[in-house]
Amino acid sequence: MPPGQCRPPGGASTQCPRPVPVLPVRDLLARARRPVASCFALATGRPPQTPPPARSWGRRGPPGGAAAAAPLREPPGPTQGLPGMRRGPVVESCVAAAGYSVGEFAALVFAGALGFAEALYAVKVRAEAMQKASEAVPSGMLSVIGRREANYKFACLEARKHCESLGIENPICEISNYLFPDSRVIAGHLQALEFLQENARKYYFTRTKMLPVSGAFHTRLMEPAVEPLAEVLKSIEIQKPLVCVYSNVDGKKYMHSKHIQKLLVKQVVSPVMWEQTMHSVYERKQGTEFPYTYEVGPGKQLGAVLKKCNLKAWKQYNHVDALEDEEAADT
């Protein structure tokens, strides 16, 4: 298919804007503008906030909205953070990227694997298909902090049995997000999640909180969204990333374009392996320095998760609020 062409699922080719190159944060945000900027700019947004805070997601979207961290070989200069700092060295010295949930698309755009316009179209189709799947079954997501004795899979098994006793056929209750040690998000039928909350002490859960989302994302309840996304990804050009990008599905590096296409589809119905991804990104021989890490976007939730996963790596962490940077540039 010629560059700049997109083929909607089941439809003819339509003209789309040409893919854009890897750009500094401000330029990339300028293309997205306000309605989209909360989801794209290298990678932005928020994972489930755990321990659960009082704040809700608001317009930022569901847990797993989007986010990423990019390790750097060397500090870009004497100042910390992107605002007011030379952007070229920061981007050029990046050696790896990762995006949380839909933020994986942003990480792949940053790495040159996807064009911005094509990725935006794929995300739109993905979001609409997942929302439609959510409306089919009363479902949700439960943020859980557990003790070391907690057996999350066993708890999910008993929650499914409870649903079956209520007459629910083929109930779903499974881990949808691995955040950091002793922190999980469990998703599935609402009756299963209510059962887990009522029996939290039995399963050694110290804190539970229902997340204000419309469905059980990253579970088998999202299977109706698989085909629409798969069709879109077949219609767009995917390149091998210029820097390493880690997949949410298995916490490992993407190898080639077909690998990206396959796992982006699988991610819709698979748990986000963020804890495992952090271990993969920062695994190194003893004595080897950790890279500089930048979380780009609103909120510092991924930084908090990194601190729980790897304290030494977190000491090289910096946060960049891309929206604030854009606003400062406009004034």
C-alpha cells in the first residue's frame, strides 16, 4: 500500500496524513493538540494508581491509559528534565522505550516503528472496539495490594466458582496488570470482583479499590476487540524499531514488524506485564550503572512503580510533563 494510505477494517483505502518522523516532545504534541495530547508524546498518561488514591481518572481515560519511560546512556546536560533543556541529545541517546497499555503505541511511534497518524487511527479503532466489548458484559477492574502470602490466581479461581454458583456461564476473573511486587489489578465480571472485596482478608489482600473504568481491560472479555485492531494493523506499515521497545505481553523486546503486529493484538486480551518489563529493562551485571530514565507525560505513577520495582534504577528517574512544556512554550 502506498505511503499515507490507511485501510479501515472491511473498507476501501482512504487517504491519511503521511507518517511523521520522530519529533521532540513539543512538536509531536503540537500535531496531536489538546484532545489527543493526554495520550501521546513519546508516551503519556497514567497506569492504575496504586496504592489507590482518592483521585479518579477523569478525562485521562481508563487505567492503562498510556505511559512510557526511556532509559538514556548519558545525562543530556547539567539540568534535569526536558523543559528548558536541549532536546536533541535526550532523544538521540535513548536506548530503550516502553509504554504502559495503549502507551505502547506511543513508544513505538517514538522508536520509529509506527507513523504518528497511523498509530492514532489504530488507537481510535482499538478504543472504540474495547468500549463496545465493555458494554456487552457488566465488568470492571479491582486494584489490589496484597501481603506476601497472597495467592492472586487462587483468589481469582474461587471468584469464578462463586460466579458459576450465581448462574454466570464462563465467568472471567483474572490478573490484568502486574504493577510491582504485591500489587496487581484483577479484572472480570463485577460479581467476581465484589466477591474478592468481601473476602479480602481471606486472600491476604490488605487494600482493594474498584477502579472507575467501564470494563475488564486486558482480559478475555476484550476478545471482540481483537479482530478490528488486527485488521487495522494489517493495513498500516510497521517498521523495525530504531531503539529497543519492550512489549507489555511478555516484557521482552520486539524483534521485527510482524512481531509487533502480533503482540499489539494479543495485548488487548493479555495482562500488562509491567513489573516484568521493568526487570527486563534494568537487568544488568552488578556494578553496571543504571541509565537515566524519563517518564514523559502527566503524573508520576510509572516513577512510583519503578521505585517499588527497582530502587537503584529509580534514583536516575526524571519526570517530564509534556503538556506543561507545551504551555510554557506558547506563553
